[in-house]
Amino acid sequence: MEAVDVNQLDAFKAAVLFAQTESIIPAPESSHAIATVIREAEKAKEEGTRKTILFNLSGHGLIDMASYDQYFAGDLSNYELTEADLAKSIDTLERII
């Protein structure tokens, strides 16, 4: 298992496809996994290999409908955390000794 990066717009695009095909609105957190599954399936298809892909749908997106509204309205954008942003956040953490 390995961590992969999925940007917000790709995650929502995958979530919409999943909802259209499976009739389940996934939570945005699960949508990142769905996007990765789609990538892996497309890669396997291109390579001509058979692959079993398992993922966890950890929640429905019914309480996240405002985020879906923003996505469909074009009001969401991708955001990448820079090293400077990360360092600034770490610097503000309370030190516990």
C-alpha cells in the first residue's frame, strides 16, 4: 500500500462518475480513493493486465452536498500545500514537552 496524491477536482470528477454508475453519492474523502481506483484500472487496461482493485467507501456524501454544489458551479479549485505553508503550520503547533 502507498499514499498517492489526488487533487480536489479529480476527486469530485471521480465521485460524480461513481454516483452516476453506482447510484451512491460518495463522501469527498472516499472520492480520492475512487479517483485512484479509476487511475489504476485505466493503467491496467492500457498495459493489458488483469488486476483486482480493492478500496474502501468510507461514507456517503449526503452531508457534503454544499461541496458538490460548489463543484458543479465551478467554484472549487485545486490547492497544493507548499513546503512554506507546511512549515508555517508546524511552527504554530503547541509544543508539548
